[in-house]
Amino acid sequence: MSLLEVEDLEVYYETEDGPAQAVDGVSFELEEGENLGIVGESGCGKTTLAKSIIGILPDAGYVNGGEIRFKGDDLTDMTGAQRRRLKWEEISMVAQSAMNSLDPVYTIREQIVEAIETHRPGTGRTESTEIVTEMFELVGLDPDRADDYPHQFSGGMRQRAMIAMALALEPSLILADEPTTALDVIMQDQILKRMGKIQDEVNSSMLVITHDVSVVAETCDRVLVMYAGKVAEEGPVEEIFGQPYHPYTIGLKRAFPNIRKPTQDLLSIAGYPPELVDPPTGCRFAERCPMATDRCREEEPEAHQMNGLRSYCHYAEDIDTELRPYADNPETWSQTAAARKAETGNVGGD
Amino acid sequence: MGKASFVVRRTLQLVVTLWAVGTVLFGLFRLMPGDPTSYVVSSQMTQEARRQIIESYGLNEPLYVQYIKFLQNLVVLDFGQSFHSNQPVTQVIATYLPNTLVLMLTAFIAAYTIGITLGVLSGWYRGSRFERSTVITALTARSVPTFYVGLIVLWIFGAELGVIPMSGMTSLGTQNAGFWEMVFSVDFLQHLLAPALVLGFYFMGYPLLIMRSSMLEVLSEDFIDVCRAKGLKERTIMFKHAARNAMLPVVTAAAIALGYAVGGSVLIETVFAWPGIGREMVRAVLRRDFPVAQGTFIVLAATIIILNFVADLAYGYLDPRVTYD
């Protein structure tokens, strides 16, 4: 049994135009002690996915279908009180923009102790002080400063305080949503290294949500690429970033600088993700995919097991032989951009 | 700079403000048309008697001498004697101010307790029918003048139904051993009910609306998500985290509003014939009773200024981010 099994999860948001399908049929598994990265552009549903796992979807959001099994129990089936017991004790998070994730009117210690006392009532003052000291040392903060207010901390320190809080109850699963976006590269590197080390000590699994491929490369074992609410591709980090089997991943990979090919031009995938209120049929990436065929626009792709990867592309099996050289060529992508411009120009002209 | 030096600086500011208010008042009453002595001096008096009376009040002195004496007396809280009753003004204030305070504080505390709570709830349950109806109620409460509501209440419940007393603070002929005995008597509470409710209803809208919009702002902050992820109970998040942060602007507003409440007591005291300081101030002005009018004005102005000062201090206590630089 995996620690976390997400199966065909659908998370929708109510909007005036109808439900927006923010997460649509996402499945994956996470083993104990394993780190899974979730990457994709803004709005692809990665944060929604995380929020639905920890159970803090906003009022307009709801799970429409599918299951989230944590240690075998379906979270979507639980009552509020049952879920509350699992929060932080079993599943904690380092929130997006962790800089503003601490309540400004309470000291860091008060906020960590609050988490401890909520889940372990009867914990004595000495014990909770010990936990705070231990966690502060773990993330490299001076325990004497635990009685400071968040505004007395620098950005990096606040981030580490947030991580200290997330670790305080030694949860089995930590959701890290853009854990380092607000930080400079040096601080980012320090924090990622430290998180890795801490994780080995606590033996927790981590779900790292980011749009920064380098963060995933540094911290994760496996990676799940999301596009417009669906899984595009999933597999071990080396495979996904080495030999991807989905055109979107190929494009995404080429959108980041490669240290081995510093002269390589960075590419941007032309166009925008589709509307999620009334998404197009077929493959959601078809509209922006330079290799798309009529089949892509009509028929939703199934998972193809390739070389340890799971790719949701109709042509995953042909990628190696026919499509990869084509997709690896930056001109392929710029041509689609040009073609699309020409196309929209025509539409406008009519 | 520390908290202590902030308090010192702020206190100096307070003294300067009070001095300015006093000076303006001194000038104001002397610029007003009409002769203050007309009240104490009768036209049938001989010139000599008239001169003596004017001298006894010091009104024959040049203006600057009067001003210096006025300031000297102000420092020792001596506002002179009433032209009307010959009582010391401090005694007049001591008689009427407590009546105002009892009415205002009762209405104020009830209004802010209920208003803040409803504000928290309506911010939390945004988009619900409850939110819509509280906002409409609050806007109505803020928009209808108190004297109008007061008159309607008096008409319906006093004149037509006869369930509340029509005027005053106690029934005629009631003897009370002391102020507090009176305050806790059933008769007084019956008299207090209607004006306190009318005022409370009016006061309630302000904290409610501020609290609601402040809540909406706080609820969109990331730390609220973290609180939910921590598995805290809804009520804990609502009050301990969201409301606690959203309180800050309400505290400032409350302190200032309380000052104005004491000062703005004129209308409601007149409608309900409540023997408070606002009503007394109006009467003093009409009678050209300078000392009483000056004294009551200063007390009301000082209340507003001092409560502002309290608000500044309270803010520093409530929000750790406030520094005293």
C-alpha cells in the first residue's frame, strides 16, 4: 500500500459560467519516504491538487469525483472532524508564498505550540518548548528567537520558521507548494538541501509543487507533469527530463536553460492553456502541440507505459522513432507560433 | 525610540492640543454676539451695582488678563462659576457627565460587542443570506438619524403603548441615596432602555461594517490557509486568528467614535430629556452661561483627544508590528 494514492481525482470550482475543471482525472501514487514533484504552468491545477489533498479547498472548490487514499483511507469520504485529526499530524504543508503564511500577531513559538496543542492536547510546556527548540535547530534558526514575531524575521528566516512548523509533528507527508519561489537562489539552495536532510531524519514523503524544473531536479525522485488539469506525463526525474515521451514535457524542458548546452536558445511554447470551464475534447495540449493531428483533437489520450514513464500522448510509442528529432528542433515550436499568428490573422480578416 | 518616550511625546502633544482647544473656546465665546452680563445684570440695577457684579466676574479686565486667568484656572481644572446657578462649573459637570457616561457607555459597549461579533460572522459567511441582511441592517442603522428613531420609539412605545417612560432618567419624585443606587434601580433601567437601544442601534453599524471588510481582507491572507491546514477548529480560526487581525482598524475607530459619542450626545439627550452633559451644554449656550458652556465644551473635547491617545497606545499593544518611532 502506498502512502498516498490519488485516483481519477476531479476537483472543480464553481464559476458563473459553470464548473471549472481545475483538476480532471488525475491519478498518481506516492510511496513512503519518496518525493514527487508536480510541475506545470500557472493555472494547471497543481495548487488545487495540493489543497484538495490537505483539505483546504476554498468554498467554491469541491471534489467532484475520484479518491484520495491516504494510508488506505479515502480522505474524500471523511467527515470534517476526521480530516482535521489528520491535518498537520499526518499531512502538513509549506504554503505558497510562505513569507505571508505566519499570523503577524502571534510569535513563532505560539504558532508552533498551537499546532502541537491542537493535535496533542496535554502536551506539557517543557515538551513543546523542546519540540520548538529541536525544530528551530533542524532548520538552522536560533531557538532563542522563537519568541520573535514574524515581522522580526527576514524572508529566508520566515520560510525556515514555516518549515519548522510544518515538521513539528513529524508528519508522514509534507506538501510544499512553491517552497522557495520567494527566495534568492542561494537561500533557495540552502533551504532545499536542508529540507532534504531533514526529510531523511523524519522519513516523511514530500509533494513538491513548483513551476521551477530545477527545484524538482534537486529534490525529487519522481515527477508528474500537469497540463490544464490533467496529467501529461509521469515518471522518474532522470527519465522525464532525459527522454520525455510527451511533447509538452519536451517543450517545457526546452523552456529552461540547460547547463550542458548553455548556448541553446530557450523556447517558449506559443499560445495559452485552454479554458477549464468548457475544455476542448481530445488532448488538452493539442491546440499548442506542433505535432497534433486530428486524432489528438478528437480523442482523449490514454496512458502509455514507456520506459518507466507514463505518458498521456497518442503517439508516445512513435516519439522515439519519428517525433523526437522534430520536437527537439526549436524551429518546430516557433513555426507553430508563426502559423498560429497567421491563422488568427485570417480569422480576424474574415 | 521606545515606548516610554513615545508616551511622553504623545502626552506633550495632548497638552498642546488641549491648550489650542481652550484658546479657541475662549475666543469663540467672546466673539459671540450678545452680552454675557445681560443674564446676571438686570436693567433695573444701578450703575454701581452693575459695575460691581461685572467686576466680581472679572469681565471688566482686559481680554489678555482674562485669557491668562482662564489658562491658569484651566490647569487646576477650575472653570469658574456658573452665571446661572452660581455653582462651580466643575460641580455642574460632575452632576451631568456621569449621566451621559452611563447612557453612552451602555449603548456603546452593547453596540460594539454585538457589532463586532456580527461583523466577524458576516465577513466569515460571505455571500450568505445572513451577511446580506446584516449589511442592510447596518447601513439602515447608520443612515437614519438617532433623533428621528428616538421620536418614533417614543411615539410608539411611550405614547401609544405606554411601555416605556416618556422622558427623564428617573420617575418624578424618586429619591435615591446615591448615584450608583440610582443606576442599579429598576426605575432607572426602565428609563435607560429606550435611549440606550436607539443609540446602540445607531452605533452598531460602524464597527460592523469596518469589521466585515477588515475580515474579508484578512481571510484572503495566506496564513488563514495555513491555520486551516493546521487542523484548527473553525471557531479558533474565526476568532483567534481572523478576528484578532481584523480588530486592529476597529480599535482605532472605536476610540474615536467613543469620543464623539460623548460629544454627540446632544440630540438623543434632548429627545429623551436625559439630564446629560450634552443637553446642559446647549442650555448653557442659550443662556449665555459662558463658564458652563466653556467647561462642558472642554470636557467633551478633552474626552475625544484623550481617547485618541488611548487608541494609539492600544494599537501598539494589539499589533506587534507597530513601532514607536
